[in-house]
Amino acid sequence: MEYGDEITHRVRALAPTLAERARAAEDARRLPDETIADLAGTGLFDMLVPKRFGGAELGFEAMAAACREAGAGCASTGWLSVIYTLHNWMVALFPEQAQAEVWADRPYALIPCVLSPGGTAAPADGGHRVTGRWSWGSGVMHAGHVMVMALVTDGDAIEPRLFLLPREEVAVHDVWHTSGMRGTGSNDIEVPDVFVPAHRSVPLADLAEGRSPGSLVHPGPLYRTPLVPVFALTGAAPVLGVAEGVLARFAERTRGRVMAYSGERQRDTAGAQVRLAAATADLAAARLLLEDALRGVVRAVADGDCDMRRRARARLVAAHVAGTARRVVNDLCSAAGASAQFSDSPFQRAQRDVNTISGHVVFEPDAAYALYGRIELGLDPGPVTLV
């Protein structure tokens, strides 16, 4: 068994425990410390860390497979699996000095990242002074560092840059009171005019085009990959996993459920049989589409040809997979009966979670579909498009 498959197997074995902890994570509005330790123990977090810093230096396909399994147990855990694993890869895109600082003690870090430009940065001697407040800081409750995007104004020029800061230099505001994805602890991050040295920032354009400082340190194609396609596709993996988990629970519930009033077994009804079959086909198709898109990005980067059309297709696939997962979850939950809406039921939690995470900007279907359509038809996608 290859090491990536072994990690996936470990996370799959952990999924029932994640499911048991899902309500506690939701009530606490953060993952249990035991869950963080268990995930770290699988080897998940260092899957994309360079070997020279003690990581496994595996690929996005193996990482997405493992995060799907985490999502099947708990949506919040699945999402933070992607956040923490992918953001270690992003650390590898910074200058080498920043990497050495983050991975000084162990080959992974727990880092939230907010890509919306919620702050400003002014050039200063040896770096920048950063000020701002950012929402959606998923994973900040266990963080040792944070990454935030700020706009640098230098004369008439405005440049978005990603800044890496130690956790103790930022303030966290407890605002994460939501109907779904509560366990992610996605609170606000505030940076109150903090100096960030030059080696702890990277221009967004370098990340988007796969030409970051880290790509000069680590020559493999893994570290030349454009940010947005892998962020979108790996982010869709645990959303798909949530739906796969709901499908498995629906099948188990249907086998033993007796319908109220009629006394008929649900497994004997054509409606349950059709819903089960349709959901199975839809999710299998979504998984194949996701795997094909990830494989295509990886190959295109290796060939030096990850063009705008390929990147737009990644956005299209991510939005389509998330939309399929949302539709399947809502359909199966509606067929699971009113008792599936009790607060201790995993059905209603998955339903709230998938409806919440599907609202993420990277999964917004109108924007993703229109983006692909424009590029496929030879039109300019626009100057501020996430692609």
C-alpha cells in the first residue's frame, strides 16, 4: 500500500470517531483537541510538506481522498482537514526563511488563511505594516500562525499580498455563531498595525500563477501549481464526503425503518429504492469528475501547460461537485423522515453543514459556470476573477 493510500485508510478508520464527536464540536464551536491530535497522527497534515522539512511531499489527489473520508464523518472536521493540510503546502510557497520558522519544531503547522483582502499594508523598512480585520478564519482556534490577504498601496499601484503572522500577534474575535459548520471555529482575525518582515509575504499574483519564491526552493511541480484550482478542488472533496456519509447512513436507516401509520418497511418502497440508486449514481459521477479534474491539473502543471481554461474548469468542477453534494444531502434528508431532524441526528447536522459550506464563494455556481463559459467562448474573464 502506498503511503498516500495508507493515510486515507487511517482517516477512513477514524471517521466513525469523528462522527461521534461531531455534536461536541458543534456545541464548542471548535474541533476537540483530541480530533486535532488524531488527524495529526494519521499523517494528514504533513502530506504536502516538502521532504526537506520532514514532510511526505505527496500530491493533491491523495490529500483530497483523505479529506473526503474525514468529511464523511464530520463536515467541520473535513473542512479543517483541507484547511490545515493545504495551508502547509502554501507555507512551502513562501521564502525559505519563513518555512524554516514555521516548521522549526515539527513538519506541519495549524494555519488558517483568509484570501479576501480585508486589510491594508504599507511598505516599511524590511517589510510591511499590516492592519485589518478578516472574517471566515476557519481553524483559527487551534492556530499557531495565520495568513491574511492585504492590499499594498505604493504610489498609484495596488498589489494584493499574502502575509504570514504568528498567532500571538493577532486578535481573534468570537463571532462564529452560525447554523452550520459550527465546529470550524471560523472567527474573525484582526491585525492591529503589525510589522511583517519581507520573507513572510508573497504577492497573490505569484501564488495564482505558480511562480512563488517557494517554487525556486522546491523544484517539483507540486510547488509550481497555481493556488486557485487546487483550493477549489480540494475544498470540494470533504463536501462530497459529507454527502457520501449521508448516503451510507440513509441506506442503513432505510433497511430497518418502519413507516408511521402504514407499518410498511421503507426498504420495500419504490421511492426509497429510487432515491438510494439516484444518489449513488450522482455521487459516483461527482467523485470521478473531481478526481479527473485534479489529475488534469497535476498533469498540466507537470507539462508546463496549466492554462486559464484548465483553471476555469477546476472552478466549474468544484462548484458542480459541491452543488451535487448539497442536492443529494437535502434529497436524502427529506426522505429520512421527521425524526432525522432531532438535534442529535447526524442527518440534520449534515444538512445544515452542507448548506452552509456550499455558500462559500469558490462554490458559487453562477460565478463558476459563467467564468468557464466566458473563457471557453474566448472572452476576457475580468481583472479580479478568482481563477
